[in-house]
Amino acid sequence: MTRLRWKVRSAGARAVVLVLHGGREADLAPARPWQPAAVRMAPFLRPLRRATAGGEVAVGLVRYRHRGWNGQRADAAQDVLAALDAVAAECGPVPVVLLGHSMGGRAALRAAGHRAVTGVVALAPWCPAGEPCEQLAGRTLVTLHGDRDRITDPAATLAFAARARAAGAAVAGIEVAGGDHAMLRRHRDWHRGAADLVAALLGLRPVPGPVAEALTARGADRAGLHIPLPRSRPLPVSR
């Protein structure tokens, strides 16, 4: 069974975004689209469509075989790699940006060495100590993590981002003040911010100034790993 479900298709797609939901540390039960981790990513689809409109960008969801990462099996990462192979077979050598949350963020980071991947936007990623980062050399990585996250560790994300930069990735880190793991607090900012960053990594809009500056840092430089995510402007009040 294919590991890919298209949400936006383009016959002549010039780029692809793959959306990767979260899961559990260990669980061999089948992953289903109605489970909370999968449902959590649905609100990102409309902002992604808007942000990439006119760019001939296809958007797909990766379908996991199992709910869990499952230790050295790294099931979610294997499913992402299979989906990337399917993208290459169907769309040819187009750039792919991975947008992943939690376990899906870890899967995106692990699969970033695939030849098709040019960038990763990792939302509250699960970054255990010792997670490999060398595969991100030559790629662009932007992390977003809420400072109230009690499920995955913002400090671990920061440490991973610094190691990835030292390994040769272009890296920026964004802090979501007040943000939680489920991305419910400040949800509009998560959705808009992630979609805009994906579009920027695909070259469809300018990279925000602080992020662009952070992406130029190299080696042990930790500049630009604590960029605050701007808050959405309130809707105008009718008078």
C-alpha cells in the first residue's frame, strides 16, 4: 500500500509538501486518519494551500503503518522514506519540504537525507538525545517549539538544531511563547507561521528577515535559534 495520500495535486507539480503527523513512542497498532495525532494536522492544510497557491505545489499526507516509532524500527521514518520514493516516481526530481509534528517531526528529521528533500519545518519535534543529524547537511531546517510544551522538550530541540547547524544544515529556531504541544494555544499563529515558512523554503515568498539571517549562521554559532513567533493581528473592529 502506498504511504502517500494527496490532498492537493498538480499534474505538473514543481514542488511537493509532505505533512507528517505525530504518534507514540511504542505502538504497533495501525495508524488511522481519525486518531487525534492525525486530526491535529488537518488545520494546516488550508493555510498551506493559500501560502503555496499559484506555485504548482502538490501537498500530500504520509500514511503510517503503525501508531508508534517503535525503537530501532523507526517505523514512521521508514514510511516517510517510502512516500518520498513514491513522490520521486510520480513527480520526478522536484524539491520536497517536510512539515512534521512531534513524532512526525522526528520522522522528517530522520528522512531529510533523501535526495528529494530540500527543507524541513519541524513543529515541536521529538528529538531524543543522540538523534542523528548528519543527514541534514545541505538542507534547510526551521524548528518551531512552544515554551509550555510538556510532551517534547524545547531544550532538546534547541540542542538538536545547534548540532544540525554544526553538521552543515542551514538552521533557524522559532519559539512560540505560550505554545503547548498540541498547538492549541495560539493555533492560528502555528498554522499561519508554518505555512508561510514552507512557502518561503520553496522560494514562493521571501524568507522572514530574522529567519533569513539565522539561516546564514554556521558551525557552533547559536544565533537565531530563539526567534519569537509573531502574534496574529486581531481582526479589525466594526464601528
